[in-house]
Amino acid sequence: MPLRKQWRDLDRETVARAPDRPGVYELGDGEGTVLAVESGILRDELKTALAYGDGEQVRWEETHTRQQAADLAADHRDRLE
């Protein structure tokens, strides 16, 4: 099951507005197809994704801890398969 958030363009402006907190995020292509589900400190992770061109769009959900983010990401990955 994908995150219930709107897609945002993966660009510098979006990365700058991303929270500096743990969370889970999805990277998508231009059609909105989920390419990857990852977790970590959102701003740092999205900087890396932008630098490597890992997707065109992103959506995320903040969590309280890195472990909670990792568990949520694993759950989302399992549902995508």
C-alpha cells in the first residue's frame, strides 16, 4: 500500500522543505509509479536521491524514530511486492 500523501517533484525546493527528521519516503517516476521505498533522515535521504537522479517525484511520512521509519518502510515494501 503506497503512502497516502501527494507526490511532490523531487527538486531542490522540495528537498529544502523536507523535515530534518526520521521518516519513510517513496520515490516515483513521472507517471507516479513507486520505484523505491526507503527510510532515514528525510532531508539527508532526499538530497542523496536528488543527486543520483533516483526518481522524479517523492512523498514522505515523518516518524518519531529511525526504527519506526525502517519498520514502516519494510511494511510498505512488502505490500508493493
